[in-house]
Amino acid sequence: MPASHPRFRRSKSIAILLLALVCPSVGRSSASEHREHVVERTYSETLRYRCLVNLPDDYEVDAERHWPLILFLHGGGALNVETLKESIGGLTGLPAIVVTPICPPSKYGERYTNWDSMHLGEVVREIGKEYRIDAKRRSVVGFSMGGSGAWELPSYENKLFAKSVVIAGLCHPWSLRHYSTTQVWVFVGAKDYMRKEQQETVTSAKRFKVDVVETVWEGEDHAGIFRRAMSYQRMLDWLVSDEDLRVSQHDADAGTAPKR
């Protein structure tokens, strides 16, 4: 089956209810008065996900073989699709099906554009109907905004992913409280302007017993950590291997094999 660009649509309706509790003024002798005010709005929208799908060279050779899936989530800001294709070259060279959805812009403006875990779960399930995916070998890789998505997605879709690679991403500790068994490998640049927040996320993850390893590269900023991580062959090989991520910070920096 040739690579294609599947599109997904999802409509949703949202109702917002606001309950206002009005307390009596100081000094009033009357009983407490509880007022209820209801604000209701209905929003209907169609979300369309254009996905770049890269199949391994031998996909058509063996019709019975199922392949690892790697879901890549790009960062925010202006998106150049051709540059995006070049930046994931390390992933597309692996023996895996690589799916790169393009985050649909929010109609409310760039500030509200973000990855939605519910929608991404639907994308993965839909892709699984079209291509031969090994359900036990699904991974998510994300950078910046996508790195935050790679943190949070396994929390909401706790049966979809075996591995996650977070590059310059962070998330709210609340998303980590009931994390799945997904192994998480985090890459941080020592000169990243959000290094502190990224490492605080790792600290929270460890507190909640998330299976996480952090690799910090000195001298790398926000963009630099992405380029270096995406060309790190040891991480790329790990995505398509059956190895557990049990590695110390020293081993990760030295490039030695993961400890079992």
C-alpha cells in the first residue's frame, strides 16, 4: 500500500455551565442567598488531520508482517512541511511506519493551537485500520509543543504506546499522576530557555513512579537539542528495538547500550 495522507474529521459540541454562588454582604440580617446563573454556548467544529505516512522499504514484500509505529508530533510556530519532512529523516530511515500529523490551527488564533490527546488517539486508531501495525510496538516522539504532547498522550491513551521520546517538552504534574507503563526518554538542552520547567516535569514524573530517563546535553539550546536528539542513533535504534530503557545519565551521555 503506497504512502498516503489520511484525513480525519471529528465534530464536537461543548456546553459551558457557570454556577455563581453569591454570599450575603457583611452586616446583612437576611438568610444566605444562593443564586444560580447559567451560561450556555454550543460550539461545533470539524477537525481535519493531514498526516504524512512513511512506510518502510520492505512493507510490500511480506504481507503478513506487522511493523512498529512511530507517531511524530511537531513543535509550534510557523510550519514548513518540506522542512518538517527533512527533520524527521532519522525516523523515516527506520524499519517502522512513521506517521506525522500536522496540527490543525485553532480558529481562535495561534495561541490556542495545540495537540489534543483525544484527537491523536483517534488518529492512531484510524491509521491502525489502514496499515499493518504491531500494537505492542507503538511509540510517540515530540518536540517542544509536540514534546508536551508526547508527555501527555500516554497518560490519556494508556494502552496505545510502549515508548515515548520527549524533546524539549513539559507538562503539568497532574497529567503524570496516573501514568501508563510507557517508558519515557527525555532530552533537555542545558541552554534551553525552558530547561528549569522541563526538569521540574521530570522530577514530578519520578515522584509519580513514571519510568523516565533524562538526558541533558551541555551547550544545546531549544533548537539545538532537537537537531541532536533526532540524529542520535542510539535513541533511534531504541525506538524499534525490544530493549527496556534502564540506563543511567552517565551511560546515556556516553552512548553505551541501555542496561536491562
